[in-house]
Amino acid sequence: MLATSDARLRALLEAAVDGIISIDARGVIQTFNPAAERLFGYAAREVIGQNVNGLMPSPYQEEHDRYLARYVATGEKKIIGIGREVVGRRKDGTTFPMDLSVAEARLADEQIFVGIIRDISERKRAEESLSQLAAIVESSDDAIISTALDGTIVTWNAGAERCFGYSLGEVKGQHISMLAPADLSCDFAAMLERIKRGERIDHYETVRIRKDGRPIDVSVTISPIKDAAGKVLGVSAIKRDISEQRKINDEVRAMTQQLWQAAKLASVGELAASIAHELNNPLATVSLRIESVLGRTPADDPRRRALEVIEQETKRMGELVASLLQFSRRGEEKISTVDLRQELGKAVELIHHHLRKRLVTVVQELAPDTPTIYADRQKLRQVFLNLLTNAGDAMPRGGTVTLRTARAALEGGEPAVRIDFSDTGVGIPAEHLEKVMDPFFTTKEEGKGTGLGLAICRRIVQEHQGTIQISSEVSKGTTVCVVLPVRSGANVKSIRGSGAVE
Ligand code: ADP
Ligand code: MG
């Protein structure tokens, strides 16, 4: 009879999931079951007969003997009886959190203690990540709301409070449709149906109503909350207020539209100049507003990207306006002597960084006898920069642009200088060759090109009584050839007199 119950007990200890260790009144280990072996990494025979404090890290190791002695002497409980969280130490020296409960037993004249141990590392980790998650939710700028499957609000973070103006107390237990404008409240039923099927709704843009009645544009992501088995228990919704972003976006879009239309209508005449001028002010306003919104948006805020795109677009628009102004302005020419070699070198220097980023090499084969000419230095620089930019854009995977100068003659034998800009880029198809110098002809994707670069070049070269020609072969490269009269000082007046060529 005794033998069977002993065998039964042993089988129980062997099969137990929890670590079970028994010690005597001096703390010496007497039994150590297989689960304890797994937990601590010791074989039973290695620890039986050793003090149990070897399974604890400092300072518990040192304190344990004292606890035990005091308990045996006074009955004062420190560990015994209460399930509690302590730290265990494995054979390899690593430690782990464990839940320990100790029971006391008396066998004949012997007093023993039985410890039941459960590794709670997993539970601790889960608790930590849960509290982390809770902190993230609470500190999020976005409104994060969870509801039951019927749509009643269960949780409501600080972001939701800021976004909608209601406190958790005011909304808890209410139906989520309280946030919808009257005409949109039917949305919810359909959405809840989809969520119940386990679907997720991403970045759905809609309108919600704040406590003060003000409508706000929001981007909503709704997902099901599932239990471990995948059953849908509730709904979580993340809402982001995009009102301000929307407003700026709309303004920028409307303005771009206006700008393009106006510019095209005016066919780049004086009207374009005045419109471009008019646009400068609202553009500056938008630019300032974006700057201020960006200033108030922390560096790690996911909304920054959209704002930065708007900022970029606004900058591009500014550049377009500037080119338009430049194109139509009939500014006074400032004629001076221009050392072409030096001036080409400067243009290359100005754009060097931009080209190097694109792996474009610039080769300058400037003839030593390149003459000094009479011209408007500022405008020539514009021509050179435009041509170098185009060459760079034509070589997205890198290449070479070669600048060559040579003496030449214009019609009637007028002494001139010829400057070639040759690139190894994508080239221009024959059917485009005639059109590339037209204002607003561009093959670049929207926002990247204005189509004004070559038109400006042509106008400036013509103002100087020169010529500009383009030859190109698709996938081989393009050469733009600019010929400018050298002119003597005596002829400068005639440049001034001629004005612009339409
Ligand atoms: P944008 O650069 O704004 O497009 P441009 O007047 O400078 O306007 O040029 C008009 C078009 O001519 C370009 O979009 C491009 O298709 C073509 N182009 C100009 N230069 C080159 C070049 N070096 N290689 C290939 N295509 C060119
Ligand atoms: Mg260009």
C-alpha cells in the first residue's frame, strides 16, 4: 500500500509541468523533478544534497539561509505560503523571473519544505509589451479608439480627446456613429459588417464632427481586434486629422492649375509676366504657412512626409514663376566683355554638385584662342546653365557632357564663336526636334520640367544676334550648338537697339 502511493507520488512529480523541489530544514535539496531540471538546467543528481540557495542569484542566495533559520526558530514567515515573484538562477548563470509558492510538511520527525516553481518569463514579456503598447497608444497624436462589435465605444485615447474634444467619460458606451455627420451615419453599419468578417479598412478619408460641431477631415484606418484564435472581438480605429493638410493641398492644386492655364493662355506674353507676378504673393503665403506647419510638426511625425511633398511642390512652383518672369521680362541688357572660357567654367562650377550627384562628368575642351565677346554676362550664364541642366537630366544613369569652343563665322562672314554642348544622354526623337524650343514643350514628368529652358535659351541667343541649333540621335546623345557674334565695341549699340526678337 505504501509502495503504490510512493510510486504514484513519483509519477506525479515526473509528470508535473511546474518545477517541484523539496528541501529539508537546513535548505538542503532532497528531490528535484524533471520540470525543475528543465527550468534550472541542472540534472537532479547534481543538486540533490546541495543547498537550495545555489538556485538563486545574489542577494537572495545569501539571505535565504537566514530566512530559513529564522522561520524554523520563530515561525516567522518570509517566503513560505505566499505565491510570489522571485528570481531563479540557472546552471549557466542566467536568471529568470519565476512564481514561487512554498508549502511546509512534516514527515515523521522531519520538517520539509516543498517549492513549486513556474517560469513566468513569457508572462513578464507579454506584460511589458502590453504596457509599452498602452504607453504608445496614450502618447499617440492620432485618435485611437476601440469599440465593441456593435459599435459602442470602449476605449478612447488622449489623441481622440484632442481630435474630437470629448473626454473618455463623455463617449464611453456611446455608439461610434456619434462622430459622423448626419448624412454619413449609414457608413458605419456597412463598415462594421466588413470588420466582422475580419477585413481591414486602410486610410479611408472621410469627415467627422467634433464636439463643438466643427467638421474635420480625417484619414481612418479600421481593423478588427481578434483573440488568439482569430475570432473578431472588437474594432480598433485610428483617425488622423488631415484638415490642415487637405486645405493646403487644395490651395496648391488650385494654384498650379491657375498658373498653367494662365501661362498657356497668355502664350508667354506680357500677360504671363503680370500673372506670374501676381502669383508670387499667394505663393509666398502658402510657402510660409507650410513652413509654420512643418515647424510645429515633430521630426518623427508620420505626417511630415506629406507636408514636405507640399513644400517641395510649392518650391517648384516658385521656380516656374521665376522662369516665367525671366522669360517675359524685357530687362535692360547689360553688355560687357565676356571671357567665354571663364564664363563657361563658372557655369560648370555652379552646377557641378548637381551633375556629380548624377554621375555626370563634364569635359571642357575650350580652344585657347576662344575670343572674348561682347554680351550680357548674366543672360549667357542662364543659357549655359539651362543647357547643362538639360544635358544632366538626359543622363539619369550618368554620362559625359563635353563643352567645345571654336572660332566660327555667322552669315555674311561676321566673326563669331561656336560653343557645343554634347551629351551622351537619351537623345531627342526626330518628331520632337522641331518642338523642343517651343515654350512649355517638355517630356519631363509633371512638376519636373517647365518646358521653358530652351525657349529662354533661344530668346537670349537671338537677342545677341546669334543662332542655336540642336542635333540629336536617340540613345546616343544630343548636341546643342550656340553661335555668338564676337562683335566689336562699336557694334554694342546695335545689340541694344535691336531689343528682343519675337
Ligand atoms: P524642360 O527642361 O523644362 O523640360 P526645356 O525647354 O529645357 O524644358 O527642354 C524641353 C524638352 O527638350 C525636354 O523636356 C527634353 O525632352 C528635351 N531636351 C532638352 N535638352 C535635351 C537633351 N540634352 N537631351 C535630350 N532631350 C533634351
Ligand atoms: Mg530644361
